[in-house]
Amino acid sequence: MPTYDYICDSCHHEFEAFESIKADSQTLCPACSKETLRRKIGAGAAILFKGSGFYQTDYRSESYKTAAKADKPPEAPKASESSSTPAKSDSGSSPKPASSNGTTSS
């Protein structure tokens, strides 16, 4: 439910009222009891969280980000990145190297 600002044209009394969107605007001033009350047109409501745990801009400070990175454990390398040589498959179809024991076959 939104908060509306009211002002009295007779006594210039200003106040806020927490009302439903569907409710009719008030016309009777609570200060002077005249029916010269009107709803002020505002610039719109901004979301503002109050209390601990909320941030007005919804972004953390740079000092918090650097402290969070320092607390984070280093990432372990992935299994595909850990070995620099490709894995060899032993399918049996590859040719075997000739033995070099000094004898020649003729």
C-alpha cells in the first residue's frame, strides 16, 4: 500500500497517509476540519530498504569485494587442464617400432 502526501489549501497543514490504491482521496483536513484537503502529486516512490543487511544502492563496496576474494579458497585446476600430454589409447592397431638389437634381416 502506498503512502500519499496531502496538503490543506486553507491552513497549509501537510501530512502523509498510508492508504490503499483503490481508496478515494481524503478531503477533510484533520487540523482545521475544512474540506479543502488535496492529494499532492509526487515524483514517485523509490525503493529504500532500511535496516541491517540491506544496501541502498544494492551494490557492495570495493573493499568488501577484495576481502571476499581473499577469503575464497583458490580454484583447483580441472582434470582436462592438469595433464599437458594427450592420453594415448592402446587399441593394438598401431604399428610397433622395430627393435634395434644390431642384427639385420636379409
